Amino acid sequence: MPGGTSRSVHQTQPHPIYARSGAGCVVTDVDGNRYLDFYNNASSLIHGHAHPGVVAAVEEQLRRGTAFSLPVESQIELARLLTDRIASVEQVRFVNSGSEAVMLAIQAARSITNRPRIAKFEGLYHGSADAVEVSLDPDPRAWGPPRHPSSVPYTRGTPEGVLDSVSILPLDDVPAMESILRAQAHELAAVLVDVIPMRLGMIPARPDWLAAVRQLTRELGILLISDEVVAFRLAHGGAQAWYDFDADLTVLGKIVGGGLPIGVVGGPLEMMRSFDDSGGRAAVPHAGTFNANPLTLAAGIAALSALPASEVQRINELGASLRRGADAVFQSAGLAAHATGLGSLFGIHMTERRFADYRGYWSACVADAGVRQRQRNLYDRLLQRGILLSTGGVGNVSTAVSEREIDAFLEALADSCREMQRDGDGDGTGPGT
């Protein structure tokens, strides 16, 4: 396998760390090292590893069969759990990943509006597809004007037609966004939004900015697609409940599959009719051999059933405690660093510079070699102390975590920071760089 794995995020030096097993908030690698897992497979494991209820549900379904050429009743049960939670969602359609769900939502938006273009915000990740990867990680030389960003390919060979079909919006700049949307409204089917983008280090959206996005899209007849593949965990009713807005289409994934692959598109009846072919060919034909797979449905039902509002609130409070504690550690150690996030999601940034959009993030965290090295130094030192995060410093709290694990994280963070200061790699000037 190129890079020794099938996911780019796992390609760490000198080699990927391979997992052997997981239980609760602990994962064990093939060499027997144990880690407190604060990454949880990119936030998809809301209950940590091998949750007994999820395991029992999957085992029971496994004995009945893994896949059929007929639908199974459990898709109705999981659909009901989701529609009961999200106020704007009356029907859902199941796929196999967040990426698939985003692609399907875009197809629906184009069909409903009969418009060809979509708009997304610069630097935000919405899965692995040509259109939504446009301007995901653009080089500054290709950025274009701050108030009118260029559409930049993420991979070489991306067709010009793809670039021409995607409008890029500046994040956190309402006047510039409004100017672009009004000028292109007659072509725009949808705007994609993520209220807490993982790729930008868990920087939460401002409520007034999000309200402006919703007001403008509604006024201009552009559908608003809320990408809650990560953000659904913010509240019992998802990101829309947290921020008090309603999307035209909602995209889910990660935690709603109980640790198995899943993607979901949901919305009100008038939107979801696009997929209904019971009276003839649907406006958006949609097939897929493993859509609504019984094992995933069983795992998802068990996972959501074990996640009442009280449990969401508990891990959100733990996340807030972790962020406060991390900031206190950095202040005590005299390190230029800070924590970000919302609810049970957090990001650690080895810089004192604050940012609200991709260009600010790039300048603060990517362009500065010292910051990049300190971020890697912190990751390595936390790993040595049995703490697992992403290499970029983002993480999350699962229901398997208690105050004891938060204290362990903060103790490891404090030890790592003291060691970085002692060795001279806390400021990018010492031997660690």
C-alpha cells in the first residue's frame, strides 16, 4: 500500500501505528502500547471502542445475515431516531459515507432548483469528491482576492468544468459572501456549510454569520446544506439545534453508524421527494449495494439509543473542561498556544494567533514552520505519554471518558509542555526543531 496504509491521515513518520484492539476510551496497538483515545476514528466513535450495546446489536444481526437484496425493518427504526432528533428532517436516505451523502445532497439540490453550480467556503472539507474538494487546501499563490476567492483544484488533473461549477466563498465575511451569492444566485443550487470545520482546527462558526448565511440563501432561493458529519454530536438535535437554524438538506455520518460506515441525507418531505421512484423514475435515481446495510443499521440504532440528551450534555461539559484546562496549562507553561472547539470537540493550536477563516489558519498554523514543528513535537510527546490525537491537534470526547481521563490528558499535556520548554522546542528555537 502506498504510504503503508489506505488513509492519508495515517501516514505518520517513521511509519503508521497499527491498532490491534480497543475497549472504551483505550486503544492498544500491535506492539502492545496503550493509548487514551481522544481522536476516536476522526470523531466517529461517540461511545469509544467496542461499546457493549453496539457489539451485542451487531452480533445479533450478524447471525441473521450481513446484507440482503431486500430492505430490512431496522432502517425504519434508525430513520425514526434521526427524524425525531432533527427538527428540519422528515425523511432520510442512507448511504455508506459522509462523502457519498454530500454528493447525493448536491445532486438533489441541483435537481430541485434546476441550477448547476454549488458554493462552498474556502478551506472547508466536505468529503472526497472533485467538486467539494475545490479550494480545500489552496496554495496562497492561487488564492485570488480575499473577497472573491478563486476556485483551486485539490488534485492535479481536475477538469476545468468541475472548477467552473463551484463558487468559493470567503469564510466569516458576510458582505463579501453576499456580493458573490447575489451575483450568481441564478446559477447556484446550494451552499454547503459546516459550523465547526475539523480541517480548520475546530474553529466554531459565529451565530450571526450563520444567521446571515441562512437568511441570504432563503431569500435567493439557494438551498442550504448543513454538513453535520462531525457537528451532529454538538446537541441532541445536532448542529441545527445548537445554533437554532434550519437547513434545507442535512448530511450526517460518523456517530450515527455506531462505528460502522454510514452516510445520511435528510430533509423535509418536499426536498426528499427527489429520491422517490415509487411512481416512476425518481428525479434523483439512487442505488447502492450496501446502502442501509443491516450491520450498520443495528450499530447505529444501538449507538443513538445510548446517547440521550443528558449524555450529550455530559460529554459537552467534559469537552469544555478540557479546553479550559488546556488553556490554563499553556498559560502556566508560558507557551504561545490555545485551545478551540465546541461541545465535545476540541483543537489544540501551538500558536497564540487567533483565526476565523482558512487564510488566517494557513498564515498562523501552516506558513509558520516553527508552529508546524511545535505541533508535531506536541503530538509526539503526547503519544509517548499514551494520549492519541490527530497529528493536527484536533480531538473529541467520547462517552467512555470521565473526569479521570480529562485529568490524565491535562497531566500529560502539562508534562509535555514542560519538557518542550526544557528541551527548547516549545518556541521553535531549540534542538527539538
